[in-house]
Amino acid sequence: RAFNFNAGPAALPLEVLERAQAELVDYKGTGMSIMEMSHRGAVYESVHNEAQERLLSLLGNPKGYKVLFLQGGASTQFAMIPMNFLSAGVTGSYVNTGSWAKKAISEAKIIGETHIAASGESSKFMKLPSLSEIEIAENAAYLHMTSNETIEGTQFKDFPDTGNTPLIVDMSSDILSRPLDMNKFDMIYAGAQKNLGPSGVTVVIAKEEMLTGSPKTIPSMLRYDTFLGNNSLYNTPPSFGIYLMNEVLKWIEEQGGLVQVEKANEKKAGSIYQVIDESQGFYRGCVDAEDRSRMNVTFRLADEALEKEFIKQSEKEGFIGIKGHRSVGGLRASIYNAVPYESVKALTDFMKEFQKING
Ligand code: PLP
């Protein structure tokens, strides 16, 4: 298997792929693949419900929360959130942390009024605003945050107490990477293709009251209450993706749940940051140390001209996806849950060797 450091779609656990392969043609003696079955049948529905239950169970079964499966990626949530929650006289308050936060803000601007509650722009998003800097608008319908900026490589370690204002968080690139106290959040959402499964499924986990009473002026497929009222089976769901997600969730349970997953992620990220920090300036982490992401490690070479060579050599050695996002350049190793420590060890060995030869 390749050393896969892609930012998304990203590595899936090998065990999950192998199990799916074994069940691909004949799902549990039905003579059909799960992707060939009716989404209204009992076999698929039990997988669908199991995936919802597993998600909530991994999050500690918070009371009053529901899971929705949608399509259109996290990008569609950037629009659905303001469509469902903004109306005349209220504003969407946003923490601007970089590339993905900016996309969420620009979509909301199309729909209604927006407000910037805090911004990391002055540091070129290499530092996150502190929680105490966040000033929620008085007429805010919600505060929106991005827990992990996939491109810049920043990650919030904690979240603010927003009082009566609902907190909505885009967790596309770090959902289920650590234990979460769901009670802090009114709604979280994520495209599946990093920590949850293949692309094509979007997960929304929210307090039930967030998902009722969507404005009647918006089309059915863009209303949260359509999905809530029909257990995400209003239309054909991405059934194979949901099946694979259920398998990924089983795999997380087998790892020992989110406490163990977090430990593994800490070890992986820590070992790359250590090589960077001990390189005497040969490598440089892009982000302020306290805001560094455990999912996307962004770094540069002091000699930026050498970066091309680093990427070329890394590809030759079988490392995939080390090139930074085209909008920021540099280097990035995305180390989501399914990236094994062995891949990270191979990368840190490569980094040390590259420094020895070129330093
Ligand atoms: N939000 C974050 C933090 C992301 O990393 C991404 C994708 O990389 C998105 C949103 C957009 O997700 P999608 O491609 O599922 O629309």
C-alpha cells in the first residue's frame, strides 16, 4: 500500500477495504451487493440506522442529538446553514480562520447578513484567534467555526461557550479524531472523505431543535427538516458510502474509541513536528506551535527552492500527497485517523535522510 498523505479523499483503514471487498458481490448471503439494494429495504435500512447509532455512540450518546446523511459535500452545508437559519434582522457570525472559513462566509453572504466574530487574517491565518477574542454579534442566529483548517494546518484545541447562540462547527477534517463534548455544539458537520469514509456522504449531527421548522421558502432538498422527518431517506441516499462509513465507525470502535484514536493521532503528529522542530531551521512549521493541527501538518524548507526536490524525491520513495495546497504552496502531510503510524515513521525517516543529504 502507498504511503498515502492525501488531504481528501484520503486513506481508509486497510481492514475496512478488505471487509468491503469480501462483501462486495454478496452482502451477507443476500446474493446482492449492498449498492444494488433498495434503500427502502430492511437490509439497507439496518446499515443506515446502525451508522447513525454508531456515530452517536462514539460521541458519548449525547441526549437530543440526531444524525443526518446528506449529499453535496460540506460545501453544500456552507449554503444550507444560512438558508435554514438566516432571516431578516439576524446575522450569521463567523470566525474567519482561513480558506474553508472564507468559503463558508462567502456562501452565507449570498443568502443574508454576515458578521466576522474574530479573524486570523492579520497572521495570514498562521495563528488562530483566541477564544476570548471571539465577539458574537448581538443579533447572531449562530456562531460558525471551522475546527480544523485543512489547507493552512491549524486546529482549535477548545471551543467557546456561546451561551444562547447556537454553535455550528465545520469538522470536515478532524471529526472523530479526538473525544468531543457534544453538548458544546448545536450542530457539527463534515464531508466524509477524510475521517469517515468515501466522498459522497455528508454528515450533520445536531440538536433536534436545529433541524425542525426550516423556512418554507427553500426547496425540499435544502431543508434540514426534510432529512430529519424522513430519517435521511427522503430521496436515495449515498447507500454504499454510508455502508462504508459504518465499517469505518466499527473500525474506530475496534481501535478503542476516540480516546485511543486521539492518542494515536497525537503520536503521529508529534513525531513529524518533532523532526521539524529539531531540524535546526532546515524545516519550518507554517503554523504557530499552539495552533498546529494534528490532522494536516504544514511545513516548509528554509530553502524554498529545495521544496521541489523534496516533493520529487518523496514521490519516488512512494509518498503520496506531500505537496501543499496550490493556494498556499509548501508541504503538507495529512495524517487522518486511517494513516498508520508506519507511514508516518517512513516519512520522518525520509525527512531526516533528506536533511542529511541536503542540509
Ligand atoms: N471544510 C473543510 C474544513 C474541508 O477540508 C473541506 C474539503 O476539503 C470542505 C469544507 C469542503 O468539503 P466538500 O469537498 O465535501 O464540499
